Amino acid sequence: MTAPASTLRQETLFSAKPGEAAGLLEPLLLAVGGPGAALLSVTFDYGPAPAAPGPAVAEAWVERATRSLVFVHGRLAAADGAVLVTCSAVLRNATEA
């Protein structure tokens, strides 16, 4: 599966500790949402097998946006391309206060 062209990508090391995926993905979700975007809701879905520590790539992209909301998606994948975590979030658009 390939991500849209406007994807933010960050290479990282994943230690496979609980909650680490959220710490790696949330900043990318907010960054792709635009300056001042605020997190309203986020859901993380973890793969069926435990992830092993090692190099990984975190990605986030905008699925769609309205005047007041931005719908974003993200994923954390191992170096071999195996998807470890996917996520979706709803952000408040900072331009609509």
C-alpha cells in the first residue's frame, strides 16, 4: 500500500515498548494537519503479531478536510515494510477558531 503524495515521513527507531507508537505518530498527525491543528480524536490499531525493535518509518497524511475539521491517517512500518500500527485522527482546523 502506498501513501498519498503529501505524506510526511520520518525514519525512526522503534523499541516496541507499549505506547511508543502513539508518541511517534501523534506529532506527525498534528504536523500534517497544519499549523495550530488540535487533536480531537485518535484511534490506533496494532498488528496481530508483536512488533520487534528496530528501524521503522512513521507516516501521516490528510485524507480529507472541511472548513473546521481535518481527517488524517498514519502508520508505523518496520524496515521490511510490514505495517506495525495504523491510526486515524480528527483534528480541529486552526484557521477556524
